[in-house]
Amino acid sequence: MNPVAAFFFGLPGLVQGLLKGLAVILVIFPMASLCTLAERKVSAWMQGRPGPNRTIIPWAAYIPVFGRLFQRLGLFQLAADGLKFLFKEDITPDTVNKPYFIAAPIVAMIPALTTVTVVPFGAYLSHGRVVPLVLANVDVGLLAVFAVASLGVYSLILAGWASNSKYPFLGSVRASAQLISYELSLTLAVLPVFLWINAPGSDGSMSLARVVEFQSQGGFWGGAWFLFTLPVSAFIFIVALFAETNRQPFDMPESEADLVGGFHTEYGAFKWALFFVAEYANMIIGSAVFALLFLGGWNPLPWVPLATFAHWVGLAGHPFWLGLVSIALFVGKVAFLIFFFMWVRWTVPRFRYDQVMKIGWNKLLPLAIANLIACALGIALLQR
Amino acid sequence: MAIVPIERKPLSLAERSYLPQLAAGLKITLKHLFQPAVTLEYPEQRPSIPPGYRGAPTLVKDPHGRTKCVSCQLCEFVCPPKAIRITPGELPEGAPVPQVEKGPQAFDIDMLRCIYCGLCEEVCPEEAIFLQNQYSLSGYSRGEMVNHIDQLLEMGGTLPDAHFKWDKKRQAEEAAAEGGGHH
């Protein structure tokens, strides 16, 4: 064990936990802002534009190839945007209810960053066992994600109500109705997964690491990702996820065509940026949960678990490098899903509000219930 | 007019599920993702100017380097927004073309007034004023936006001449003088 690791494990548990939490926040925050840049770039490319490609820090122009490359990719735009939001005049309109108005963006950030704690993001091999990398590998797992993530709706309601203005209010009303409607389908869609992994006689668990563990077993049924064995669940989950994260075609809360900016119309500068980051953090967490549940988490390929992969490439004895590889695999899947979010955004038009409600209650919910019953029967037959 | 009833086929289940259309749309957007950008990156890349483009009006010189304007002030009179102001002056003795006695002492075009209509170019009997390629003008004050004669001549440069009106006239006069009492 090297001295840094020795020092870290010598610290009190609370400090260790704080450091780990800080590390994850320090990763999620830039990732969310990176997503805003990716959004701009992807939308630009899809529309035949180059996107942000001018910003550059003066001395960075002297870095031979990379300075120019980063400029064209717009990476310096990230810092420019962040600084702009930080130093912009933060206007609070006179007519708003100030405490709630200020609380709303903070409330938006809390669930976005809290859910990270139970989401595993990688794994390494220790004495032949796969150990997940996660802040808190608790048994409530996904339940905790759903419970905390659903608090996010309060920030929208608070923002809309405290703004004391009609468009934000309409936006927040739509948002709350939409989030509550789609949460049902979201939850029902993942039930088959947990019915399957919690076979009679085994220890019950809602842990996300456990789901990945299940998808890493040998054999046809064991090694298959749930995307292939439960495609309908995966479909309902991703559709509901689009609605839950307020992405196109479900971005009712801020349909800028009819509601100016929706719930954050009255916000500006850093408070607005917090909403933005929270939205992307939610997207990242949602994509991560989808990757864990249906795409085999950190397993490189379907039917090829991480342990087998480690033996192939000779990383079985190097927990640190294997950990990095597993994180890279997992982040790659999440990145693809986030790209998919953006891809869909520039493909389909926004639904009308009544269509959103109709899809949620008349189509998706019955489909989710039928899927649950069918899967329950199928799993019961399979595990008999 | 007779009413033609159009039979609308009921949507199939696949169509109502919205998914095949979504997949088709995703395919199209993915195709666009990999297509090169059509944007012209402006200050570095400039659009090619088509012939006949009406940019900023300029004064031109003939291939001998003579300022063609004879300050007849027709452009000043025709200019709809009154953007042109000419102060005519007399040319000194021994000017390259003896028939031309006048030239502009000052020639100002206020680019804040100019509407790029091209009437000045059309009306000019000497083909001395042309609306050329320059489309991007900027300045920090109203004064800076007035093009004076030096700037106008610099922007105009020398254009090829189709007629050499005064050369022909001089040659005709010289021929007449040599012939001695022609006709």
C-alpha cells in the first residue's frame, strides 16, 4: 500500500466519507457543465454548424496542437461560461418571495448531488471477488435514488411559486404534474429487474451494485444484460426518464415557445446556472441508473463480465488499473446515454401538454403494469 | 367545385406507437451529425462576391491613373438619401486631358445615409463611380463613417476601361489637325 493510501485509510471514517463525497461532487459538477458544452456542440453538429469554437485563454494558443484543438472543441468556453455566471449581476426581481426564490435552486441541487452516493460507478477485483466502487453500497439503493430524486420536483414548485409571475407558475404546475405522472411508470418499469434478482430464498436487496453483479454471472440468463431480457422495461424506463429529467420531447416545464423559459424565467446568473447544472446532474444520475440496471454497469460486453475481461487483458492483479478501466467503461456508457438524450432532443418535436398527460397515464402506465404482470409470471416460471 | 373526399387510412399500430418514425428521425439526425458544417466562419472566410454586387460606392481611376470624376455632380443630384456631397474644383493648367477642366476638390459619401441603390453608378457619364465589393463598414463615430475623396479613390482603385472616351476624342482631334481642314 502506498503512503497516500495509507494516510487516507488512517483518517477517521467521517473525514474519509467527507473526502469521498467531495471527490464525487468535484466530478459531478464539472461533468454537468461539460454536458452543457456537449449539448451546444452536439446540437451545432446536428444542425450543420461548428458550434462554440472561438474562446481561448491567451497563453493557451501557444500549446502546439492541443491549444488549437481545444479551442475548436470549445473547451475554454466551459471556463468562460462558468466565470460569466459567477460574476454576472445576480438580479432578484422585486416582486418575488425572496427566501423561497433563493431556496429553489439550492433545493434543486440537493437531490441531484445526494443521489450520487448510492450509485456505483466502477469495480475492482479483490481476491477474486468483484468489489463495487460506490460511496454507500446500501441495500435500499435504487429506492434511495427514487426517494431523493422525487424531491427535485419541490425545487420546480418553489421556483414557480416564489417567482410570482405567470409563466414560471404555469411551468412549475406542468412540471409537477408531469413528474408525478411519470414517476409511476418509472418505478413500475424497474420492478421486474428486482423481482428477478431477488429470487426466493436469497437476501433481498435493492442495491444497484447487486443488479450489476447479477448481470455479471455466467451462462445465458446470467450474463445477459437486462436490456435484452427485459426490453419493454428498459423502454418504459428510458421514456419515463426523458419525462423525469424534463428533456425533449417532454420538456413541458420550460417549453420556451409558449412559456418564455418556464419555471426559471425570473432567474438569472448563478441561480439560473444552478438549475442548469442540477438538470444535467439529474440526467447524469438517470443515465447512470439506466446503465447499471439495463446495460450491465461496468461490464464491457454482454455475456462478458468484468472479471473475465480482467483475465483477458491481464489486469486481474492490478486493482487500481482495473478500477480505472471499469470506471472508464461505465462513464462511456453514461456518456453515450447522455448523447442519446441530446440526439433525441434534436430529432423529435415537443409534445403538447395534453399529449404528455395522455401518453403518461393512458399509454405508458398500462404498458408498465402489463409488463410487470407478464414479467412476474415469466420470472416465476423461470425460477421455479 | 365538387368536394373530393380523401380517404384517410387509419394509422397502424407501429405508426401509432411513434417508434418507427422516431428511429427514422434518429437516423437522419445521426447522418447530419457526421456531415461537415455548412457555416462560413466569417472574418476568416469571406463569401465570394457575385458580379454586379452593390457594395460601398467608390471612385475609380482610369488605366492611366487619372481620376475619372469630372465633378459634374449628377450623382449628388440623383442620390435619393443625399449621401453624396461634392465640392467641384478647377483642374490646373496642363492636366492630362485638356478637355476636362473640372475635378472634385472634395467628394464625401456619408455611408450612414447611403442606401446602396446604385443610382450614382448608373447616372455617371464618366463611369467614375462604382459600387464595388466592400460590404463591411464600421467606425467609432459618425465622422468616421463619411468616406472622403482619398478613401474613395483608394477603395475604388483602377478599373479597366471599355471606352477610353477622352483618348479617342484626342486621337480624333489630332487626326483632324493633321488632315488639315477635313471635309
